[in-house]
Amino acid sequence: MLDSLEKGGFVFLAKQGGDVTRLEPLKRSALAIGGWTSVAWQKLGVMNFKEIYCGMLEGVLAFFYPPVCQICGTNRAMPEQGYVCLACVSKPGALRFIETGYCSRCGIPYDGAVERRFACSNCAGLNLEFDWARSSVVATPFVLDLARRYKYHGATWLQPLLKTWLLRVALVELDGTDWDWIVPVPMHNVRLRERGYNQAERLGVGLSFGTGITLNTKLLRRVKATPTQTTLNRRERMHNMADAFAVLPKAVIRGKRVLIVDDVLTTGATTSGCAKVLRRAGALSVGVWTLARGK
């Protein structure tokens, strides 16, 4: 199927979420178009399809609809900014990167300087199945608002901005590590049909492209359509995620180092549920990386 679609140095995957990790292009870039994904595979001497197409499309749209911030509705904001202006991002308390001062086990951030690794009281009483969890930014009200728009309301134009935040910390922390796979938290098929895309998988694509770690969407599946976690307390979240995930048939995980990716980590119930089944299948090590960390 893929070979029949290859022409002029480009391969187009017609349906979003297709397994692209088995191909290794010299350069690659993803362009989301109305719920479909076109992946341009650039070879030497071939012009970059994404840059040409995006430039033409954005030029036409900008002529009729000047780009404006989708938060304040006033200031100019470009596509590479996720249509969120610098003034909104720069407001006090809006954005804080987690580069120092965090629990070495669950990744929860702390104020002030922390010069040594430590495990906090927050995760001491939890049976977390992953080795450690890290996040790029604090889940402030501003960040959570953008994450919810991206996750629940189809605001896919936020993706360039969220990917930039994700990679700013992840590229430094994951440099030189030897993870075998990046595995996004899977969605149940019913929820995926309703929403049209998995936000964790989209973040995983960006993390994979940035770090060079292979994205693998063929390891886990969600077997229980759980209700949203947003209104549940810690105990309810853990119960909600019990037996929600399973390893796909024929998946070979024994001895592998797996990095789970998701959008927001609060109690760790979801990612711990994923890590539990990966551990049972023989994973050597399981880490977690999320865009944002709540408290």
C-alpha cells in the first residue's frame, strides 16, 4: 500500500495514525489537514513539499483572515506560535518550565532550588508502576486551558506551540539515553472515533522526531472506555484505570526500554496503568514523559 503511494520522493499516508515508524526517511515532516495527515518524505535534491504547500496556504488564508491570538483575540499570532501571542504566554504565572526542583520519581515540581534527587511524600503512598515520570511545564490554569482545547475541542492549531514546550526540556533530558520506543497512551476506539485523533500520539510524533526515538503505536490498546479523569480524586482515578489497558497480541516487549508519553500527568493513574501491563509483558524499564505536570 505504501509503495503504491510513493511518487517523486514523497510518501503519503492517507489516514492519520498510520504506522510510519517502519520507514526511515532522510528528512520527515508532518502536516495535519482537516483530520488527515500527510507525511512528506524529503530526499536529497527534492524540494520540501511541506514548506511549499504550507507557505502557499498560509499566505492565502492570511490575506483574507489576518492571524490573531486565539486567547485574547487582539494581538497578532502566527501559526508557528499556535496562534497564541507572546503577551498571553508571558503573563505572570502562565508558563513555567520544569528544569529544576522536582521529585525524581513522580516529577511533581517544587518551588525553590533543589540540589539533590529525592522522592516526595506525594508518591510515597502510591503504587506507581513506572520507574520515573517527568514533564516539561507546570500545569498552570493557562497551560491546562490550552491542553483541554487541544484535547477536547479540536484546537489542533495549538500543536506547534505545545510541541515547542514539550521539546524544550525533553531534548535536554533525553539526550544520550537509550530508550527503545516512545509509546503514547492509547485511546479507546469509541473515544477515538468521537474525537478524531489521539492527542498523546500527536505529542509522541513530535517527541519522536525531536529525539530520534522510535514511536511505537502497536504495543498497547485501551480495553475499557473509562470516564474522564478530570472530576475524580486520586483513589477514584486509580480505580478508574484498573485493567484499562492491555498489550496487543504479538507485541514483543521483553527486555525493552519504553517511554510512555501523554499530555498531562496529575496522579499518575493513567500512565501507571500503562506501565503495569508493560512490566507484566517483560519491559526492562518504563519511564513517563508528559507535556504538563499537575498537583
